[in-house]
Amino acid sequence: MSRIEIDGLTRRFGAGSAAVTAVDRVSLDVADGEFLVLLGPSGCGKSTLLRMVAGLTAPSAGRILLDGRDITTTPPRDRDLAMVFQSYALYPHLTVARNIGFPLRTRRRGRAEINARVVEVARTLALGDLLERRPRELSGGQRQRVALGRALVRAPGAFLLDEPLSNLDAALRIATRAELTDLHRRLGSTFLYVTHDQVEAMTMATRIALLDRGRLEQVGTPEEVYDAPASVFVARFLGSPAMGLLTAELRSDGGLLRAVGDGLDAPLGPVDLADDPAGRQVLFGVRPEHLQIGPAPLGQPELRGVVRLVENLGGEEVAHCLIGDARLAVRGPRPLGLAVGDAVALHCDPDRVHLFDPSRGRRLVRRSAESTPVPA
């Protein structure tokens, strides 16, 4: 097991005015035995960051420490890290057994030790009956397990996984996801895992680090990043459908704060965002599953609009509504009882409301009357 510390890591490609910053001053502390997922859209820098940790790409600035030892310039083979690639990168002419044992042969380990380790790893990954097959004779999920076995056989300090499930079909991805989670629990090893799939991140990670355009947006447990997104980017990236966001203005009403907009009237209670919040523009956000259909009870935010689309998801339905000029989804058990063209009233618990600064895109922190900070 190993602790990985990433300190101000930066990677630029090109020079001068044509230079592109793929990773911009990222700092992360991956605890010993943690399953940390680097999550973000394509091109956000997550794979570049992982490759710098692996030693496959040199950083432009910053440091990487492994158990307190600076490995920023250490060759990849000397880092005690095992990389699992998206493409599996298996040797097609070698059997499963020889693919798994390859890292030990390059380190000139004895035949008996190699065979024992291969059998042990194959048993862990349920590959015992496939050891004499070649990669072309395996399914996608089996190849993925062989790639994991080749990493596991070295007993590395940490595993680096670059979108390892992206080539699998939906059913196999779910099964392999469960296998990986169980493997991490049994091994207790450090996993640093890259994906653009929010479901993988939410179901597997002990913590999630969200990146956007090379910068770290938020780090936290799956519950923290979903329930209290630090920015508009995080709010929109996590969740399916994404959080609805409406432009609103804050108003003071008898000591109570309200958010008012086109189709929106939302009492927020005895809290303030600044000394004089009246007239301040905000983005009012609420997740689809937190909305309820019907007129708002006293003291709850109410939204009024028109249904534009209803999607049947089997056990659930999602109704896409137009509130003013913004689109917002409501999700619940089927049937919702809504049809295209219906006028609809929606409401939610004020504690489920998220407020963001429209200019910076950052989350606003609400303060109670006693000035105790609470998430907006």
C-alpha cells in the first residue's frame, strides 16, 4: 500500500502563445488504501495527470511523492506503481499465464516464484481455467481481468487505472465494476482510477476528484460532491438528468430571504449571503429527484412552467419542463401523471436548494442568523 501526494502538478504542451495547459497546478493527497477516482469530461486532463504519476509523461512543474519519497523524475519501472491501460495492452502471442507473469520475468524472478504468484493471482480473479488461452480467445471482461492480473502479480504499492471499463458493454461493465470494488476491499491497496463515467465514480470511489479544463474543481466523497457541488460545473456534470439551474434575484421579505425569477418564487428562510443580499443575481439549482409535483406548501419554493418532454425509464419517468426560458427536469416513480403541453407546478424542500454565483460559477455559502456557515 502507498500514499500518493501530488503537489502543484502542471503539464503544458507546446511553447509560447501556442502552449496548451493540460493540467494546471493540481494538488491531491491520495491516502494509503484509498480508491480515489479522477472524474471529468474528455480533454479535462485526468489521463495526463495519471500518466505523470505513472512516469509516462514528464510534468512541466510540481512534484509527485510516494510514501514521502519524491519520485517526480524516477523512471516508471522504479516507482512501485502498476498501470492498467484502457486498451488492456496484452501480448497477443502469449498465454494468459505468461501475460500475467511477464512483469516478474522482466525482474528476473525465479520460475517457481512466478508460477506460484500467477496461480495465486489467477485464483483471485477467477482466471484459473483460462491460463493456457491467448487473448484472442477471451471475452472483453476476461481480457480486462488479465490486465489487472498482470498489475496485481507484482504486488505494487498502488494501482493506476486509465478508463479500464470503457471498452466493455453495459452489462459487463456493471459486473466488472463490482469485481473491482470487491478486489480493492480485499487487497486494501491504493487505487487511482480515471473515468469520465459518473456512475463508475459514484459507485466505486471512496473519494472523487473532479477536473475541468485541467483544474481541480472539487474533491470529496461521492455524497459530498453530489449533495454539495462546489461549482456549476460539478452540479451539471454529476446527476442524470443534471441539476436544473434558473436565473434568479435575491430579495429580502420581512427578514426572510427569497429567490425570485421567471416562473420561480422560492422562500429560503432566515439566512443571508451577504450584508445586503437584496438585488443580487444568483443561479438557483435543484436536482430532478428533489422536485415534487403540485402547488408548494407554505414556505417551500415553487416553480411553474410547461412540460416539453416525458421520458419513460421503466420504473421511473423524467419530465423535462420549461420554467421561464430555462429547462429543468423532474424525476420520480412512473407514472408521474404529466403529459407534453401540461402546465405544471413543482416544489421542493428549501434545504435541497443550491445557490451559485452566476459570474464565477462557484457555490454560495449561506449563513444562518447566528452566522454559522451552512451549505447553500
